[in-house]
Amino acid sequence: MKRFCAGLLLLGLALPAMAAFDIGQLMNDLARHKGGRAKFVETKYIALLDRPLVATGELTYGAPDRLEKRTLTPKQETLRLDRDTLSIEREKQKLSINLASQPEALAFVDSLRGTLNGNRSALEKNYLLHLSGNPDKWVLTLLPSDQRIASLVQRITISGSRDHIRSIEYLQADGDRSLMLIEPLAER
């Protein structure tokens, strides 16, 4: 009986520590990560295609609002986000978009940027948040709360460990989806 009571006491002491992991704690952990580099493999599943499209490349993040996605295969392309300006370079073509004039696109970009820099209020502006798991293996699901965004994106699922994002899955409203697997690179 003493062992049983001691076990209950230890369990009771452990429960508050285990219960402490919530969206606030995740956002605090993510906010501490000020940037870095990672390689990615992105697989896009598009209903009109027989096979998924696979792209590989490198991501660079600098808190709070600089993100670059350099696709190396199958074709080179660079997407650069600097505050509210998205620049796209493909072959000899360059395009720049002010996201402030594209609210749906900005909300989509902010789903990633808000997660990367742990900005809960930016995420909650356009999404309902659901967190499962623990600090070592968590899954954050973003469900659009705005009908305009919901007409484009059904769900965004971001998973990670501690302050690192390991995968991002976008499920579009039309059923197409993409899954990006992310592996951090050692800093130089």
C-alpha cells in the first residue's frame, strides 16, 4: 500500500509539469529560435497529375520576418519573404508581390511566419489553433477561421520538436496537398 501511495504522489507531482505544455509554451519555445538553415524535401499531391511532384532545396530563416526558400531540384527557384514583400526568382524572371494588398496570401504566409517566430496573436488572427503532443514531439493544427482563407486552405499541420519545425502539411480546399519535410543544418 505504501508503494501505491508513493506512486500516486509521484504521479501527482509529475502531472502539473506534463500539463504545462500548451500553445503558450510552444510559442515561447519557438520565439527563442532566432533563425537558421535547413534542407527540405517537398512533395506536392495534385489531383490532375499521375505522380506527386517532388522538390528539394534549402530554407533560411531570420527572425522575425525574413524567410528564403531556395529550390534546387527539379528546377531552381528562389522565394524570398522580407516583411510583407514576396520576391520570386525563376530562371531570368523576377517578380515581386506586396502581400499587404493580398490578404489571403498574407494569411497563408503568416501561418508559417507566425509559427516560426512564435507569434500566437498573428496565428489566431486567421486560424483556430489545436496542439497535441509534448515538447519533444508536437503537432500544431491550424484551421482557418476566416471564410476567404477557408476557401483556399482546409488545414495546415505543422509538427516539430522543441523549437524546431520538422514538417509542414498544407491541405488545400480543393483536396490537393503538399508535405514539406525539414531537416536543420548545422550552423557554419
